[in-house]
Amino acid sequence: MGSKFAPNSRVCIIVGPRIDLAEDLIARFKGLFTNELLIARYDRTQSTVAYLNGVKVEAFPSHHVDTMRGLTDVKFILSDESDMYPIFQQREARAVMEGYIGKPSSDPHIVLVSTPKAPGGLMQQIELEQDSLYHKLKFDYHYGLEGLYPIYSEEQIATARLSPEFGREFELQYLGLVGNVFSQLSIENCQKIAYNPENINPNAKKSIGIDPGFGSSKFAIVITQYVDGKIQVIHGEEYDRPNFAVMIDTIWKLKAKCGYISNIYVDAANPEVWESLKREFDEPFNQKYISDQIAECKKLNTHIENRMIVVPVPFGAEGAKMLQHAKWLMEEVEEDDEDGGSSLIAIDKRFDKLLTGLRTAQAEEYKLDKLNTSFDDLVDAFRLSLIFFKRNKE
């Protein structure tokens, strides 16, 4: 442990969200030492604690990291697989660890280690910090091929590349965990269709999906057009801490750039946005009028977008149906294509955030799990934009 760790010092280790991981780590740590002068042969301390040369080594599961507060003589803190903790646990773990900086008798070295998980998580936040507390080291798989005793072989890496997790596990990419909504094959297929998102067909049918967010939320806009039998994504962006007036102006500028717009679909939970847009299009924006129109369309089995351009969509009632529809469009293929099957949807690789969102989309009974879905606002805007493209539309 060295001179830094005098007797009565503490070493704290934070591990994943289960207590048995903390117990397993301490058991393995104890197994490294058999000399009873270093660590008691019959160590009767609790299963998450070990003593070595008078230094207390204790492991804490991330969901109980609050129990790590208020300790004395903390000299070293290690957080293992930090990016894998749930977001709220990441914030709490960082707050607790950095709370010891500058404390009398503590002022520890802090080390965070992790495979990257999703964009916007703890590791990427630290990586992007300009004036950071941390010295940052990144080791991709190439380091495992070096030296006299490499931990990987070229053959192992070649096999690992076949996994959709390769970029995250071996190349330090923040891709999130693979979701359970859209198949990886469908996501790959939609990227194979060559097109230029800058080539906007002014006469093509176009749909805009808007998932408004203000304050700490993000404002997402996805625009699709129907060209050559394909639904092409021509805009997919999210905006941080947006200003209401600026976003309305942004939508109007995008509309002007695109030319003809068939429909604009907006989360109904944000009436200030869709009411403003309806004013711009000189449409009635009275909520009772809209409710009556929706009810009548359901009764007559007709499409509400035939009666209005700006369509408020309630996620509570329509969210699952929208996600199912998006999944169907993503996975439906044209079997007569030369490549053996081509996606109905084309997404250019420059829309990497949207692709990551689709790749990580998690849902239970088609209710999107936003905590475990990266760029969930973009996924919502995407599925809104796809409402227009119904199976019976040409």
C-alpha cells in the first residue's frame, strides 16, 4: 500500500449496483494475500471490508454510495465500471467522491475506470470537460495487442468485430447498450441506401416530427421525405436548452427550406408549440375544435392529417402504436431489390445520434424506456415524423 496509506487510512471502492459485486470484489482481494502478517488468515470482518497493514479497504455498491459519506482518512477512491451505473447513481457517486477533495485528513486520489456506455454519461461528461479535475487516459483494443504478453490475439479481435457491441467494448465508442426494439439488421440496412440529405425534393411529400423540450430537456426535430419509394431522413437534430421563440423560428426556416410540407406532428403535451405553429399556418388552434376533429376522424375511419397540417399527437394514447409503426417501417424490406432486400427507410450515417438512439431503443410492451435509450428525444421525433407514411399511402 506504500507510505501514502498509513495505518487507519481508508481505501473506498465503488462497484456496480448489486451488493454481491462488492462482496465478490473484497473476497477476491482477500484471496490475493495469504501472509497472515498482511491480512488475517481468518478474517472475520464483514463481507465488504478487508484490512491490510492496518488500512481499511471497503467496497460500496453504487446504489448505496451515500453510505460512503462522512468517513475520515480516505486516501484513495476507485469507481469501477462507472459509466454502467444508472444516471442518477453516476451523479451521486461523483458528488460523494469529489466531496472528499480538500477535506482534512483525506484529500484522496480518485480513479474512475469504465467501458463506455451511452452518450451523455459520466465518462463522456468528464472526457469533454475543458478544466477537469481528472487526467484522462483512453485505451482501445490496440493496447491489448502490444507487448510481450498481449491479452488479445488478432484472431480474437477479428471474431469480436462480428458483435454489434465491438465499437463500445473495444473502440471506446459511446454507443449505449443494444436495445430490444429495432433489429441491428434493419439499422444496418437503412444506412445502405445511398442518398444526399442535402438534396431536398421541393415537390416530395414531407413530414416533420417535433418532440419539444425546454429547460433541461432537449428539443428534437426530424424531417423525412418520400423519394423513389424510400422514406429519407433529411434532418435529424436535437437542440440543447432551447429558447421558445428561437425554436419556432427554426421550425419555420426548416419548413421554408424544405418547400412543400405534408404534415407536422407535435407532442400534444406541448400546446404552446403546436398552437404557435397552427397560428403560422392560419389553422384553428382551439383545443375543443381539435378534439372534435380527432373524434370525428376516428368515427369515420379517416386520417386527421387530411384535415389539418399541424397535428398534435398524445403520446399516452398513441406512443405504443407509433413505436410499432416505426419498427414495421424499419424492418419491412423490398425483396425484389438486387441486394436481396432493401429497407423502406434511408438514414444517412451523418445522423449518428438518431442511429444510436434507434440502436439503443429499449421498450417494454412498446413503451419506450427513456432512461436506457440514448437520444430518446430524437427517437420520439423520428416516430412522430413516420406517422404520415401509412401502409395505404402511395
